[in-house]
Amino acid sequence: MSAFLLCFAAWSAIALGMDRHHEDALGQEGSMRRLVALRRSGWLLLVLSLWLAAAHPPGGVSASLGVTAWTVALSVAAVAVTATVTWQPRRTPELAGAALLAGLLARALGW
Amino acid sequence: MKAARVDWRYRLVITSRAMAAIAGGYALAAGFTAALSLVLALWMPRVEAVLTATMLAWLAYATAAGWAFYARTAWGAWGGTLLPALAMGACAMAPQWMRGTP
Amino acid sequence: MTTATSTVRKSADREGFRQAMSWLHTWAGLILGWLLFAIFLTGTLSFFKNEFNLWMRPEMHGLPRTDAADAQVAQKSVDALVRKAPDVTQWILHLPDDRDPAVNMLWRGTGNGRFETLRMNPQTGEPIEARQTMGGDFFYRFHFELRTAQKGRWTIQGRWLVGVATMLMFVALITGVITHRRIFKDFFTFRPTKGGQRAWLDAHNVSGVLVLPFYLMITFSGLMIFHTLYMPAGIAANYKNEKGVDSNAYFADLQGEKPESRPRRGAGDKVEPLPAIALQPIIDAATTRWQGGRIGSVQARRDANGRAVVEVTRHEGDRLQYRPPRLLFDATTGQWLDQADATSPAVKTYGVLYGLHMARFADVGLRWALFGFGVLGSLMIATGMVLWSVKRSAKSQTQASRKGAATATSTAPAAHPKAPFGERLVAGINIATLAGLPLACGVYLAANRLIPVGIEGRADAELAWFFSAWGITLLWALACAVVRPHRLGWTVPLAAAGLVWVALPLINALTTHTHLGVSLPAREWVWASMDLSFLATGLLLGWLAWRVRPGRTPRRGAPARSARPARPAPSVPVAPAETSTSGA
């Protein structure tokens, strides 16, 4: 669960770091710096969530199972973010923030 | 692969490339598997060698298929698939030939 | 050669490469796209084959939950089998788990015959008289060997054809990635409101890219699962013996066991029946060795030296790598003999690939996610095939209107010039496969409830309903293609499919006592979620049928040449062309 939420936040950041989706979500073009920063933090968050899945797999399962579950969560989150930027673009930033918080909370609870 | 016109010559070329991709590619992959697995078996148990070579062979097959349609001519397509296939096949059969066993 | 020229040449080369790969992507995908869709869809359904097996045998409803580690379960079942077939020479007993409450017993007598199947009550060991059906195993076996009958005999040929399709899918995936020009920029781009080719291409790209790791894994692992059939050159080169190729040795190496422990029987081989076996000490020993591990199955057979052995196999869901580890015991003394497991790196990799493909490791959440990926993969194939059709019909329409047929009036209904035969054929096959297969699956499930229990050849009768429904859709689609491609061709099969799937819970209620009225109050989630999923599937298919119904988008009067501004209309297969920016 935490993998999905963190990946959702990460993919959202990467999406918002693209011209097209930034405009759709926030109504204005983002500056080069902001876009790059968003994309970089997105990728960083993806790597972090992978590390968490491998080093501290939820549920006490093996690392390989944790990484497999992360890879599944990665794609599910990507689909979810695509749905969000397609049908609810303006809610993307809030959902991303909520997912980040919820993901960290879920991680702390061991999910 | 934009054809000036879709006539029998064009269809022949496409068919030739397709055969090079499908059959030539398979021969290349099979030769690759046999040759590489024999070489790897010098350093690892044979089941390991066979599996490693077989897994890589699918990539070789895909590459050969790509080559068959990227090559400038259909002859080039065949050259790029069949010649390596024969070469690797010969390598795979070489230990047998040298020992003279059937 | 100046640098400018070489850069231009390099980018021209790259363009030529991309174009060649684009052409290859289109044709690799198109040739067997309809078969790939069938393989992908039935594979997706197979993720839930245990649940389908259960739903299609309502007689299994209400079985008590038991613990696999309880040796009484195994012993009672084996005793019941030996009472029924005293000369049994080999049996394989699958213990109940959270997805299947019954004991599944495979057994055979002397000779090299097929295994017979018995389903048994876990508490009493008594056989359960369930209706004769292939259940979810039909989707499974159709998926990898195109099985058409319960005791089908063309399985090797089927596996070959599936292999060819898989290789084409592999090539299509790789060339698709090479061809996709803006794979990162367009990562999340989906514009269903744009209509026409753009929307179909977006759908194809999005369903393709977002789940790419899954598709690459499933395709490559599929090729490796049957590598002994598809690419045996390595085995032939390394496993020679006096008689040719020592495949027994290879299979043993693959499973991490000794060749003598599992002899292959010739037809008509005389094998001694098994002795009486006390399972309690063996099962207890296994449970101790695997602290915390579940027992999946127990089997008894004779090894190459004629000694009776018992093999306890761990549950397949306990780890990623397939096959699970096995413990070998002497059947008469109960003494532990050996543990068989593949531990070397390449064999482990092969095992993990196999295990990822079969997804036995997946719990409910992961399983639904993988099912979703399978649906997306089927959509990826489907949108690819429709995209080709849409593009081609747009191209031939523009060509026709350029040839001077500038007489399109607003009153003329869908005045399509007669499209070339190949185009109409593909359009027809698209309908037959993409709409026909969901319809056929629904009909198969309905047949399971409607065909009387106990008649001869019942399992094959259910398959006959499946293939007939598919065949009728094919005839309908070909008729449409001959007469005139029209959206009605899509609406009718999709609507029929929606109707059948929605009706399934109702048919279930009328013919069994496992319906929602029973399963929901009792919180039997496996049974209930099947019915609810069928309902959801039917509603989805009905919605699709509604979306593509003819007359939804009013006819556009002006000639089809100009790109119309997008209206908030859904993408439908006959909108006029927009120039595509990437792809074939």
C-alpha cells in the first residue's frame, strides 16, 4: 500500500514537471527550474520507495517479493496518475500531496 | 518501408525479408544458443550454460528480425541472418567434427 | 565528410531505422494480433482459474475449511483412493488452501496413461460428485496450448502456434518502444476527447507504456517456459548421450533433482502398485523442516530402482521461484531421503521468470492488480488492431475523395466507397475477436449452469457453446464486412456480451444455491465476488456497446479532408482522419 501511495506521489510530481500537465493542473506554464525540480524529486521519490520495498519489505516478506510488489505498485500508480491528469487535472497537486503523506504514514504503520 | 508502388516486386522483397527474419532469425538464434552454451559450459554446469544461452538467444532472435527489415536490401537481410547462423552452427558442430563422432 | 553532413546522415539513419521498426511493429502486431488478443485475454482470466474452477462446480460449495498440515486430511483421501483403485501406481494429492477448499487427487494405474482426477472432501476423504466441466482450466489450457477439447490431442501444435505469437509479441513490444517517438513526454498523455486516430493512438500508447515491465516480463517468461520446445538447440548440444539427446537429465537438472528419482514411463510399462503408506510421520517431518512453510502437495510413486517414495512439495505460493522445493521420503519406512530444489543462479532466474508468469505467489491484492494489467494488455492489443483499421479506412477514404468523388452530401448516410478487401477483412476479424471472445467467455460460463448435469461429454458440450458463440460472431462480422462496415457490427456482439455477463448472476440464482442471495449474507467472498465481477463485466460491455451504437455522432456534412475541431464526443471507429504524429 505504501509503495502505491509513494509511487503515486512520485509519478504525479513527474507529470506536473511536464509542460502539458503542469498547464492543465495549475493553469499556467511552469518555469524551467520548477519543472526540473518537480521531475527530479519525482524520480528521487521513486528510488526511495524502491529502496524501502527492498530493504524493509512490508509484511515481513522476502526482498524479492517486496520488489515484485513494488514493480506492480509502480505500474498501478502510473495508471492512476494518468487517469488523474486526464480527468481531474486540477486536483493532481492535492492528490499528490495527500498520497505522499498517506504513503509515509502507511510505511510507518508497516503496510 | 514506403513502397513506390505495391507490385509483385515489392511483395517479393517483403516476403524475402520476412523469411529472413522468421527462418533466418530462428537459425541464428538456434546457432547462437548451441555455440554459446558450449562455450559457457567450459566454466559452469551445463544446465546453467544452456539456460543462459537460451535466454540470450531470444534477444538475438529479436535483433535478427529487426536487422532483416533495417538492412538496405533483402540480400543484406539474408546475409545478416543466415551467415552468422551458419558460422555459429559450424562452431557448435566443430568439437564433434574434430572428434570424428557421428 | 563534414560534421554537418554526418549529423544529417546520422539523423536520417535514425529516421530510417525508426521507420523500419515502425513498419515491423505494425505487421508483427497485425499478423497474429487476433490470436494474441485471445491468448492475452484467456491468460488474464487464468489468474483467477482457481476461482473459476470453484464457481463452475457449485457442488463444491460449503466445504469445510481444513489445515493442509493436518495429516488426517491426506491420509483419509489416500485411503479412500486405494479403496476405489487398489492397483494405483502413482498419485498426486493437492492439499486444500485458501483458494481451493477441496482435496484434488490425480492418480493413475499401470502403464503410461493419463492421470485421472478426483475431487475429495477434505474432512472425510469422500469423492465429491461435481458436474463434469473443465472449469477455469479451460481458459488456462486454451491460453498456452489452444486447447479445444477436454482430452485434446493437438496440444503440441497449439503450443507451437502460441510460441510464434509470443515471439511476434516480443518483437512488437521492442519495436513499439523504438518507434514511440516521445515515450517520456507522452507518458501520461491520454486525450479521449480528441476523437479519431489521436484518441486510439493515445489509448494504445498509454496502455502499452505504463505497464511495459509487466508485458516484457510476461512475454519473455512465456518464451522461456516452453524453451525446451521452442529453442532446444542448447540442450541438444550439451546433453548428448548414445541414444541422441538425454532430455531426462536436462529436466532433472532443471528441477534440481537426480534423474533416477522420477523415471519416465513408456507406454504399457508394468509398474507395481504402491504399498500402504503412513503419511502422518512424513507430513509432520516436512512441516518441521519447513517451519512456517505450507505444504502444497504430496505424491507417491516408484523411483527408477522400483523403490516406493513419497514426495512432499511446498506450496507454490510460498516464494517467487517456481518450482517449489520438494522433500523425498521412503514410503515404507518414512525415512527422509533428499531435498530437491534448484539453487544455481541461471536455474533460479528461470524459476523466478516462470513463477512471475504464473503468479502463484500473489495474494488477493496483487492478483487483482495483475488481472488489471492483463486487461490493459488486452486493451493495448485491441486498440492497436482498431487503430490500424481506422488509419487504413481513413487513408482509403482520403484517396477516394481525392479521386474526385467530391459528392458527399449531408443527407447521404455513411456513403463509404467500397473499401479494399483486406481492410474489410481486418475490420471483420477485429469485431469477431475483440467483441466475440468476451461474448464466448460469457456464454461458456452460462453453459456451465444451463447444460444438464450428468450427461455424457458435458465438458466438451460447454466448450461447444463457447466456440459456437465465437463462430457466430465471426459469421456476423464477416457478413458486416461484406455488406458494409458499420458500427452496428460492433454494437450487436458487444450488447449481446453485456447481456450474457449481466445475466450470469441471475442464471446462477435460478439454477444453484451459490448465488448472491446466499453468498453475500454468509460473507463467502470468493463466491460473491465472482457473481459481482460478472455483473460489473456485463455492465462495462453494455456501456461499450452503448458508446459505439450507430447514430451517436451525427453525420458530418463537409468532405472528410479537413481536420474537424474536436467536440466532446467519444472516440468512435469511423471519425475522419487526423494526421498522426508518430507510429506506423
